[in-house]
Amino acid sequence: MRQAARPGENMESPKRLSCDEAVRQLFAYLDRALSGKRVEELEAHLQACLDCCGRLDFSRKLDRSVKERLSDAPLPEGLEERIRRTLRG
């Protein structure tokens, strides 16, 4: 008979994201479009990386500003991609 695992035992640790991978997921994170392991991986990266925390803060402010100014108006074509390219550096 097999014993039940103790809390924390046999758990996989979250995959380590690179900064590029983390930055690509920031807007999905802000929109709450990530779930499960993807959120865990991104949050683990953000806990360890001040640079990406700064990018998250900037992205959060940008997202808030755009939403306040544009409300429900559609974005001009290509704007989102240009912003994402700029954030990637």
C-alpha cells in the first residue's frame, strides 16, 4: 500500500522563466488571462527579478492610463503590438 505524500513532497518547482519570457506574459498577467503554473512561474520570476518588477509596474501604469483614456474605444490598428515591442526592448 502506497503512503500519501506529505505537504510539499513530490511537488514540482515552478519552471524558471527568462526575463524575455516574463515580459511577454505581463499584459496577460495584468488581464488575469494566466492561470495555474504560468502564474506561479511568472510570480516566482517577479519575486527574484527587480528589473521585471519595474517593467510590471510600468505595464500596470500604462494599462491603467490607456483604459482610463480610451474607455471602450477600439485601439488603433497595430498600437498594441508597437507597445509590446517597445516593452520587450
